[in-house]
Amino acid sequence: MTAELRRLRNYIDGEFRDAADGRTTEVIDPATGEVYGTAALSGQSDVDAAMDAAKTAFPGWRDATPGTRQLALIRIADALEARADELLAVECRDTGKPLELTRQEELPMMLDQIRFFAGAARMLEGKAAGEYMEGLTSFVRREPVGVCAQVAPWNYPMMMAVWKFAPALAAGNTVVLKPSDTTPASTVFMAEVMGQFLPKGVFNVVCGDRDTGRMMVEHPTPAMASITGSVRAGMQVAGSAAKDLKRVHLELGGKAPCVVFDDADLASAAEGIRDAGFFNAGQDCTAATRVLVHESVHEEFVSALAKAAAEVKTGDVDDEDCFYGPLNNKDHLAKVSGFIDRLPAHARVVTGGERVGDKGYFYAPTIVTGLKQDDEIIQQEVFGPVITVQSFRDEDEAVQWSNDVEYALASSVWTKDHGRAMRMSKALDFGCVWINTHIPLVAEMPHGGFKKSGYGKDLSAYGFEDYTRVKHVMTSL
């Protein structure tokens, strides 16, 4: 370690702190594989301090007017926008994402989402009062749940932090948020900015590893635990939270099918699926990873997709021609590579299938065909720049194969037949169905899945309401 390494600390009760026992973890630049910083490795005493701060701050923030909470979030969005260059530099160093692409595709959405929830703070209503029993009037209050323990992932560190804290704070909760141990920098940066506009203790950041997250979820203070992560992590959180009946909000893995029918615009479908499959190196739970194409146009579509993929390149943060950067970490590179290394003999790698360069964690855009429904790469989430292609005979088989995975987050249908699109949107067992597109998100619409993709919604009024509880009040006239 050298003095020049970036030092990332916890943000607790309005101030930055090292871990109480001084422990740290290394933060790696995924574009080089080299250590560029350290982050606090928080233990039980750090979690206790953050939870105590959030618990102490909760009554005041709960009782603040919706307008007060709205103004704070608007000011946070404005301040982050004013410091966008700094925030982007921090995020892209941590993740290896292309700088200008992140500026165009992620930053505007993130700021819009904060502003959406700022507005939502003033739209929270209970049921209108009424007399449902003679001589008695009833009404419903919507209230914040309390302290929220939140764990964000490494694939979109700054945006997923927003998906966590914005609805929670807007509804009047206080927050203890843990970023991923591989990408803590942008969350720590945002804490510095947010501290200018929030009372101390309302928003706290605790850096650390899996054990730190477990301590947060098992802590007696939070009323709710929220995580975006793997199915395994979600199941562990749900099990831990069940011990004291905490509320749980889970956004987990995905294995999105893209069903391409023979009447689709194949060139348009190939380009759309390419972009949605390779964006962010495929490290997206809604990524277009699993294409099912009608057998009559299978070869034509594979050719079009391969041609579209040839236009995509991976590269460094400052390479304006690259579409995606490196995979997040060394272990994840090994995981993605392992799926390709273990392909069955009947599979065919059309393009890609190998690491790019010998520095950092770059992986080539990859297309695999010739697969069967029970193959590992069809059933399990790769979370990398890998798109699989299968051929189906008819609509019923397309539905059956689409739904025959344990994930149920997102899907898409590519067809010019409106009736078919409507039938498929009903039959597909996924939290989102896109038609002739894949991956656009807006703050006004919910994002969340079924089955092992978790439960609860992010974004939208539904996501906002997840951070509230309902109270019935009845009074005698």
C-alpha cells in the first residue's frame, strides 16, 4: 500500500469514519487489475453505530413535511448534476465503464429517478375517510416503515444506490446503505454531497463485505431489508430477515428471453438484442441474454446478430468507440469464462468466447448457438457479454421454453403481429415484457420480477409504496 491510494471511509451520523478496528479492503481498477484504493471493512461496531444514527434520526425525518423531503432530494439531484464530471470519474474508475457512454446512458436516468421520487414524496395519500360502521369514521394513513438496511450491487453502483435511497428517503425512512465491496467509491462520493442537504443520521453508508451485509440484515434495528444481488444472496437475506419478521425487498437475478418470430424485422431485432445483451458487458439482470428465434429464420437471424456483434468492441474508460468495459472483477471473469469452457459438444460459438488482452477483465462479445433447453448456459445466469440462440417450432414451444427457467424478471417479444404480441405478453411469466424493444426503463413504471428473481418493485409509485406501511385509524363521532 502507498499513500497515494484512494481512501474510502464510512459515512455515519454526518461524518466520515474509518472502520472502528481499522480494517480495510483493496479496491481494484477492473480495466487494469491493479489496486487503486482501499475501503473500510466494517464490523459489528460500525454497523451498530450506523443503525443507532439512523434510529435516532428517524423521528425527525419521519415528521418532516413531504415538501421538506422533496426539496432535499431535488437539491441532491441538482448538486450531483453540478458535480457530474467528478461523479462520473469516480464511477468509471471503479467499474471500468466507458466514460461518455455512462454520461449519456446512466447519469440522466439516475438524476431523473431522484427527481421522480422527490415528486412522489408529495403524492403519498391514504384512503379517503368514510363511515363503514354507524357512528364511526375510518381513514388510512401511509407511514414510513422506519430504518432501512440496504445492500446495492456492483453492476450499476451509483444508479442502484439511487434505486435504494431515493424512494426510502422520500417516504420518510432513514437509511443504512452498503455498496458492493468492489465498487464503493460512487456511493461514498454521493454521501458527501447528500450530507449537505440531509439532517445527520438520515443517510449512512457502511462499506464492507458479505459479512458486513449480513450484520446489517440481522441487526435488530431495521424494519426493512432491501437487496439487489444474486439469488443466493437474496435467499440468505430473506432467511435472516425472517428471524425477526423484517420486511424484505429483493431484486435478484434474471435470464431474459427474447422471442423473435418469423415476421419480425430481423435486422432491427438483431441490433436491439445486441445492444441490450452487451450493454454494460452484459452485467445487467434484464440483459437480452437468451434468444429464441423461429426455426424458419434461425440461420438468417444468427447471421444478422453476428454481423451486429462485429460492430461492438470492448475497451478502456476513455475509448469513445467502445460499447462496454471490463467485467467487474477477477472472480467474475473466471465465472463467465467457465460457462464457455463447459459448453457441451453440441453447442457452437459463433463469435467471441475468449478474454480480450492480458490486462484487466475484458471479455469479447460472444454468441452461442446449437443449445438445448436443459444446458447450463440456458438455465443459469451468466451475467456477461454472452448471448445464446435457440430455435423454436411454434408459439406454444416459445412460451414453454421462455418460462422454463427459475428467473422471471424481464423478457421481450419481436413480431409485427399485434395479437401475437398481446398473447405473448400475457403468457410470459416475467415482471416486464417489452415488445419490439428490450431494456428501456422509465421512472414512472415498475421494475421487479417473480419466482427466483425476487419480489417487491423498484421505481414507480409501486416502488415508493414498498417503503411505506398502512395504518387504519377509526374514531367515534
